Amino acid sequence: MTSSHLLPSWARLVRAGNPSPMTLEGTNTYLLRVRGGTVVVDPGPLLDEHLERVAAEAGPVVLTLLTHGHPDHAEGSGRFREITGAPVAARDPGLCAEAAPLDRDGAPVGVEGLDLRVIHTPGHTSDSVSFLVAEPVEPGVLTGDTVLGRGTTVVAHPDGALAPYLDSLTRLRDLGRARLLPGHGPVRDDAAAVAQDYLNHRIQRLEEVRAALAGGARTAREVVEVVYSEVDRSLWDAAELSVRAQLEYFGRDLG
């Protein structure tokens, strides 16, 4: 099941107007209801119309959280802080404003009315985090780009790396059944199942890359041309980042 009606009662979604092959329908900005106001997760790109709409729908914003520093999630955070006055927290200290970095894995975020916890999920980027809502009736996990609502994500080499990404997928799978609130694409009803699908996909890709190397591929681009031959060529540059991460995982550097 993949529909926005799966949003838990503690969350609202405002989608940014930045659709593309990489961002799918656009960046998902989430508004989490807490005591005294709203926590906003990933204000998104620097689009004033979107940021102002989020601020208007959120009401008092007590905190802005970033899943990672890519522009389609974090570029608008400075402007959003100007609009709302709310502090900004991320794992990367350079993205924080009047808030401590999210450097304690498993730590509570420190808001009232919602059991919201930081889960370190590096791999897509080194600073990627997810946010677990351990609500007994409607548990959920906000995954940024670590797991999407449809399709797969890029391991953004060299900042991203495959070994920690596989560990992050395993961790998300092992959280148990919870709704998936991804950074792009539709809300899903079972984050653990989606994470397992991602793990299966990565294992298959590793085998395909290994076969391409055995078949004579001599550069990362040649691996892309074999392994991603059915993928639209507009996505090949992004696919090459993941291939380079896979080659690093194998201890190979093809240039």
C-alpha cells in the first residue's frame, strides 16, 4: 500500500515544487505535531513559496530537523529559520543554527508530546540520519534519502559509502514494523519490508557489478553501461556514483 492516507495522525506532508528524475514528485517536508507547536523535518530547497506555505501550515515551529545536507532537503533551512525563528539541528555541525549537532545515535530529540529519536543511518551521505517516532499505535520512521517511497536511492560516492549504507538498511529493517515517511515518493506502510527490498536490490547490484568486471569492464562508466543499460541515460551520472561506491566496497578503483 503506497498512499498519503497512510500518514500517521502526528504528521502532515507538504511537498516542494521541485520534481525531477532524482527527486521524484518533489522533496517531502514533514510537519510533526508536538506539544507547543510543530517540528519540521527537511524544509527543502530554497523556494520561498514552499517555505512560506510550510510555515503557514505549521504554526509555531519549535525545531527544524535535517536528514542530511543535500540542497533539495536543506538549502532552504536558513531562509526557513528567518521566517520562523526556529533553531535548526542536523548531524553536520555546519548546518546547525542555535542547536547542537545530532551526534548521539538513538538519543531523543528533546521535544514534548512525541517520542522522537535520532537514528544514524549513513551511507547515502556520511551525515544522513533518520528520525524514529516510537509511538505505540502509529510508529514511523522518517528516512530522508536513505530509503525512498519508490525506486532506489544513490550512494553518493565519495561522501557516501556502501558498507555503512548496508548497515543502515539492516538497522532500519530491524526496527520492526513502522510506517515509512521517505524524503521523496509516497508514504509506505512497512519500512522494514522496504528496507529489506533495498538490501536485496543492493546484493543483486553487487553481483551484477562483479559480473561486469569479470566480463571486461575497465572503467566505472563501462560498468554503468552494462549494469544500468535499462535505466534512462539521464540517470547514468548518478548511477556512476553508486558504482564507484560499489567498486570501493570491492577494494577496486577503476578511475
